[in-house]
Amino acid sequence: MADTGFWIEEFPVAVTVTDAEGTILAMNRRSCEAFAAEGGAALVGSSIFACHPEPARSKVTALFKGRSANSYTIRKCGRKKIIHQTPWYRDGVFAGFVELSIPIPDELPHFERQ
């Protein structure tokens, strides 16, 4: 079988994946860079809950309990980003969350499509 995960390391979006209990399973290169001050790649195997102070920890806990997606924008180091946290499933069973941190321009066009 061909290696289909090769693209994610150089993908220009930070991708962090947890299991259903909140343990960090994977971080791509951008994610490791974004969280370098907190440990970077060494965070794999640790709890996502320990990585968040209050009130963010309560929000993450609620996401896991409700298994619902969450999106918001931030500005970090002068760059605007959209953060999208969404559950992922294996064989129809909740398996954890994927967080995408996507750099976006300050002004973003919006289109209504039918």
C-alpha cells in the first residue's frame, strides 16, 4: 500500500490529533513549531487538557463531552488564524479530535453559494 500520509508534514496548516481520551496522538511539523514553547513534538503522548489553562480547559472538556465542532479566529505573533476543532471517528465510533490552525488574511472574502 502506498504511503498516503507524506503530504501532512509540509502542509502549511498546523494539524494536531488526539484520541477519545484527549491524548495527543500526532502533530505535524507546523503544529510542533506552533507549540514549540510548550514542548513541540514532546507533547505527543500527553493530555490535551493539561495543555490548556482555564477557561480554555473547560471549553475543550465540553467539546469532548458533546463531540461537537468548534471554530474561532485568533491573532498570534501578528498572524490571523482560524482554529477549527472537529471530532473524528473510526468505524462510526468517536475516536478523538483534530485541530487545524489555518493562517488567513486579515480581510477574507465571503461568497454565498447555492
